[in-house]
Amino acid sequence: MPFIPHTEQDIKEMLAVIGETSIEALFDEIDDHLKIKKPLSLPPQLTEMELSRFMQERAQKDLAGLCYIGAGAYEHHIPAAVFDIASRGEWMTAYTPYQAEASQGTLQLLFEYQTMMSSLMSLDSSNASLYDGASALAEAILMAVRLSKQNQLSRIFIPRTVHPHYRDVVRAITQQQGIELVEVPYDVKTGQISVTELKTLAKEGMTALVIPQPNFFGILEEVDLLTDWAHAAKAKVIAVVNPMAMALLKPPGQWGTMGADIACGEGQPLGVPLASGGPYYGFLCCKQEWIRQLPGRVVGRTIDLSGKPGFVLTLQAREQHIRRAKATSNICTNQGWLVTASVIYMSLLGPNGLRQAALTSHHHTSLLRESLATIKGVRIPFQAPFFHELVVQFDLPVDVVLTELMRYHIQAGFNLRKTYPELGEALLICVTETKSPDDLQVLAKSLCDVLKKCVAVVSAADHSGSQ
Amino acid sequence: MSKLIFEQSRQGRSAAAQCPHTASYSPSIPSHLLRQDTPLLPEVSELQVVRHYTHLSQQNFSIDTHFYPLGSCTMKYNPRGVHRLAALEGFLKRHPLSLDEASQGFMACAYELQELLKEVTGMKAVSLTPMAGAQGEFAGVAMIRAYHASRQDMLRDEMLVPDAAHGTNPATAAQCGYRVREVSTDSNGNVAIEALRAAVGPHTAGIMLTNPSTLGVFEQHIQEIADIVHEAGGLLYYDGANLNAILGKVLPSQMGFDVMHMNLHKTFATPHGGGGPGGGPVAVNDRLIPFLPIPRVTKRGDTYHWLTAEDCPHSIGRLSAFMGNAGILLRAYMYARLLGKEGMQRVAEFATLNANYLLARLKQAGFTLAYPNRRATHEFIVTLKNEAKTLTIHALDVAKRLLDYHMHAPTMYFPLLVPECLLIEPTETECKETLDAFVDAMVQIIEEARHHPTLLKDAPHHLPVRRLDEVKAARELNLVYRAKFNDDVS
């Protein structure tokens, strides 16, 4: 019996203490007809050795060469120490730190995390994490609605330059509460939020404006201008940002005159592997004045009986286990283990290492952009400053290009066909510090080959078709 | 407390092996979009980082180091093999948006996990995407809402929640736009049937129930409850937080539930990481299938495919950017494969055996049970209301003193219905010797309460910190380190 330590003798002794003769008797308060009668249809149990072999075969199937897909999940080098330390049982197998005195490790780490993340965002406060970037944006929007304290309908402006899956999640979570989501179009020349359209749409009122930095296309938004404009219109500003980029780019707390009110996003770039999309963690920071509307766990510093400093979960009066139906959110679990990895990652990189990782990613993207611009059949639609992603367009179907590049062991990017059909055959490519200049040359050359080959195939098909 | 990592920082120090080459590129980004100041991250060596976070970890209690009978949290052993295999390169490097042909390994596991969870719940379909129990609850209640809306049944604006429920239940119902109506509990720990009858009506959207309940007893009127709510046109939501008590023994579908979530970090032994990640898949019966959150995995022939919004137009939508806590799903899948058919049936049996043994021994030792006439399920409640009167000690004091005995405290002061309560859940992976040691510690602590009550009042004594002042923490908020703060106190 895997993981069950009982010997026959143990079972006998324990039943004797209880005063029963069988384990089955312990279930006598459950009506018989509710009980499972026929054996469950499940596979037989495996030993760890058998499972290892089986899983290695499965994992092997998903090894697919160099990955240039970004779109919200980014490959960065993760130092060996990160998961060596984070995988210690004391981190990994502890529960939420309800017993503070027995959880000072987790609590101090979370306090250090709150410090690092709020400083990266240049805001006053941070919670101890949420599920992921998309759900963090939904929570940020609900928070902004609570802050606005208006009786009229809440109108949240969410640009189309925000990750399409984030917009889906926001819709799924906020639609239950009668919040109006207003999509703001982008400028087709720059790939930035269209300020003209934004101003027109805002005439009917605006509760909050979401500003992505960088945006889904990898393009940088004019954050100062947008923040000041939104504040002038008495709206809250919610930043949704890549935290690694904030080592290089102006952070939300410094946008415009007043700074963004709330900053959120996906913590994954800071030391968490791609791993099929999770577990990652969402972060949420805000100005001090909004702290009582912040959802999720928060750690505070205090003292013990003898006056020594220590840490506890605090502001619990906002939370579901106290406020129940009146809580700021239903959230209970956060993503503590990933925050552990992230804090170790940020400590190892330090301010310079993090900036250098961001800068190298940006630089390599610039290199790729230059070389792709010279390839026939590749267009770069957006002319604006960018971070570490770029959109390219082809004359040929993107899915064909992607499938062909798989033969070169390259996953070239995210196909924009479904989410941005107006861009035609467009691909979103991401380059981080993990790709060397040599890798980039291989990508450019492979793409060149594939395009030539596909053009030949397509024109041959056209030719035979016209006969 | 240990020195903060920031207090170990020296300007100019770094873990140089972790810094990408330092050629100074000048970014092609206008200066008004660039950061001018330096964020407060530590400048420390790799050894300092390793030592600091190893040292901090040693200030935690965890399953790997301590008995952790935290009621309603199912702190069972998290198999190491599962953790290692989840970190195979093919799984770690797979991008969530990789093409299907480069994802068949992961998708096969996800598909088979969906099938396994269907089998152990008796439900008809599963979505794996919710990232924790509370998000699973959200998905479930949102589906109930979508179901009523699809039938133009728009008057149902009230969700019933027993007063013993987890706090997430009413919070979730409120987040889904429902009014919450509490239903009381009878003296045996069951839902008060007359109160339920009085509460249901044309405004009832459904009821959220945990079974066994948070009181550690099996809801004996579950079928009557199901009939009453169904007759009123409502649906039954099963909060799977306590699924460990019935895994392999009773199917939630058989009890009449229409929709449920599971807590993979409880029942399926995935690590809880000091507060997450969790995993909260939802399972539904036939009538709710169209509303399941996306994406899900389906199988056509020998290949696996994603079901997305195009395939599921009535879905309540997407709850995570990608595929939920995928790595947790992998771990739960592997745990289920290690248990297999044989092991799965034994989970509830041995969780229940351990709980009833512990209950019997504590009862013999003179402790008062909240529901003395009931069987324990996988957990049970001891109330210290008598000790509070005669010895003027509280559940909190006993809990804190247990820490000195190197045991994590049970859940305290929950459920709110029982005064001075400790909710105790040993789980099936603990051996008899550990349970005996817990009883000995409890007996010893009550003995101390008689003769040296300060040992309890001032506990813990042997941990890195003494009892912490939560009131001060909330009044004088100190949530981030500032160099200045350090100067002030020195």
C-alpha cells in the first residue's frame, strides 16, 4: 500500500482501541447504497521505478528544440541554486503560515518578497502573491472598482494590446459582477494603444485604465502620457507589466506625475520555468492608501513577547476566513512555493544581474529584428520602441511556416492568426538572454530557407492550378 | 529573526556566475521610458544566498520535518519521486503555447488525469484549469449561474451555505454575484433539515456543501438535502476539501451533487509550498458539461487536442492565462498512478482509521469531543471549553505549546460553531507511533496547564521567536523593509 505505513499488527491494535473489528465498521454512519460497490476502473499501481520510465518516455515527446515563443511565458536561465533550495521539504511541504512562530522561514521570505516586488514596481506595498498574471489582473480590476466607490456602472478600459488570454480571464471573472469592459483599439502603425480612440470612448466615463508595459506585441506604451491623462479623467491606473522588464524600464510607480495606482502581472520571468504554463504566480502591488482593498495574503513585521522582531500574516480582516461573504476576494491559497523560487532568483541576480538579463534579452531581440528585416517575404508592421518581442508578417500561412520550422528543431513563435486576424499571417517572436547571437543566425537562416521553399511550393501549386 | 537578505548586501558584490555577460549595450529605447533608479534587490554572493535561504527554511515546520495534523488541510506525505519526475526537461521546458505536436506527452497526462478524476468522483466531465480550491469553487458557482441563465431562470439569486462552511464558500458565492443565505446545523453536526426547508424556494440557485463537513462528521441527511434542493430547482455544489475522507469509498455523484471541485494539494498529495500552489479541478454531471472552463483536453484517435472557446461556446471561459497549475496537475496524475486502483481505495480507509484511533485515545485520556456520538471521518474536533473554564487556558495556548513538542498545531477556532476547538486531521500516511506521541504530548500539556500554566500562556518557548503580537502587526503596518527603518530602531 503506497505511503500507508500500517502493519497488520498496527491495524489490529488500533481497531481494538476503537472497539471495532474491521475498518469497514468505521463507515457505518454512511448509508450502504452510497458506497462504491464495484471496483473503480483505474490503472494498476506502479512502483516509482515503473513510473519513472513511463514518465521519461512522455517527457521525451515534448522536447522540441529552441523555443522562441513568449506571449506571456518567458524562458530565462534559472540558476541551479534556485530549485535546489526551493525544493527543500521545509519550503515545499509547509502549509500556509497560520502558526506564525512555526513558519518564520516562509514569513520572512514573503516579507523580503514584498519588499523586492514593491521596489521593482516602485510602489509602496505588495501582497504575498496571487495565482497567475491573468487572475492578478482580474483581481486588480475588482480592487479598482472597490476603490472607485461609485454607484454608477463601473467601466474598465482594457486595451487590445493586453494579452488576449488575460482579457478572456478578466471577462470570465468580472462578468459575474456587472462590470463593463471597454476594449480600446491599437494604432496599426505603432502597435500602441490608440489615444484618439481612447479619448472618444472615455467620454461616457471611465473607472480605470489598464496599461500594459511592454504590451502583448512587445511594444512599449507611452506610459507617462496615458497615466496623466487617465488621472486627469479621475480614473485609476492599473499597470500590467513584465517584472523582469522593470529592471530596465520605468516602473509603474514612476509613470506620469502621480504614478500608477495598482501594478500587477505574471511573476514567471523571475525564476519560474515554462513548465506548460504553471504553476506560476501573480503579483499585485499598490499605493499605501489602497492597502485595505488589496486582496490576498499580506505579511507584516511585528515583535514577540520578549520584544524580538518577527513576522505574521496581517490585515486578515480583509480575508474570506474572517469576513466570509464580505471579503475582498475569495482567494485563500497563493503561490508561495513559486515566490520562494523567485526571491532566491532575484537575490542571486541582484539589481545589476536582473537589469543585465533584461537588457541582453532586449539587445538580442534588436539583433534578430535587424536580420529579419532583410529577409524577403518578412514584414515588420509596428514601428515603435520594443522590449523583447516582435511581430512579423508573412505572405505565406503562418501555420505552414511554423510546422516547417519544427523540422529545424525551432519553435518560432506564437501564431497571431486567431487572436488578431486583422494582422493577417502574423507571428509573435520572443528572444531572451538564453538565445545566443549564433542561435539567432540559425533562426534567420532557417526561416529564409523555409520561406523560399514554401514560395516555390505555393507558386508551383498556383501554376498547376492555372493550367 | 534572521538578518534580512537586504541587511547582508554590499554595494558592488554579486553572484557573477548568474549575470549575463556584461557588455554594456545601449538600449534602443527612448530615455523617458527607461528606469533611472535602482530597485532594492540585495547585492550578495551565491553562497550568501544559499546559506540565507537554507537557514530560513530551517525555521519552518513542514510535513517533511514534523507531524502536521492541520484539520481540513490534509497534510499527507508528498512523494519525492513525483516531484523529481515533474522536473524532467521535457516537462519543464515545454512552453504552454507549444504546438500540439510538441505537447503530446503533457497532454496525454492531462487527459488521463481528467479520466481518473471522473472515475473517483463519478462525475461526467472534468476541467483541470482552476488553480486552487477557491478558484474551483468560483468555476462551479459560475457554472451554476450559467446553467440557470441558459434556462432563462433568472430569479435565482440566492446561494445557500451551511454555517459550518469554509470561508471561501460564502466569499465565492458573493464574488459570483449571489446573496448568501446561511443554513444552521443541528446538535449532531448535520444540516438542520427544517431550516433548509424554510430557506429554499424559487430564489434558490443552489447549495454549497462539504461532506464530510468541516465538523468532521458525515452529513447523514445528504440525500434528503439533495432532494429538497433539487425539487426547489437548485443545484448541489460539493466542496471537495474533505474528499480524502471518502476517496475510493463514496462517489460525490452518488450523493446527488451536480458539480464539485477537488483540492489536489490535499487529496492528491501535491506540495503546498508554504501557501500554494494549489490545484482545484472541477467535475460536473451531464447538464453542466457545456459550461466547463477552458481549455480542456480531448482525444481523437491517438492524438490529444485542446478544447477551446470555439469548441465550447457556452463555457464560463478561461480562468488562467494558460492551463492552470500544469505542474501540479502532473504531480497529481503521477500520485494517482503510484496509488493505482489498489491504493486509491485505501486512502479513505486509512485516513479514517487514523482519525478514529486518535479520537478514541484522546477520549480515553479525558478530552471532550465536540460530537461524542459521532464517528470521526478523516478528522474530528476536540473542544477545550471545559479546560477554558477550569484551567483558564485556551485552544490557542494548547496549540502554541504543541509547537514546543515539535508538532504542528491542529486547526484552531474553526469551524466557528464550536467553542475553543481544535480540528485534528492525522491523514493516512502517519504511523501509529506518531499518533501515540501526539496523544502523549496533549496529555502532558494538560498536565502542565494544571501545574505550570505559564508554560502554555507564554508558549512557544523553543522556537526561533516567542509568541508574536498580531495586533501590533495590524495597527502599525510594516510590510516592506526600508533602510531607514533599520536606522530608526538601532
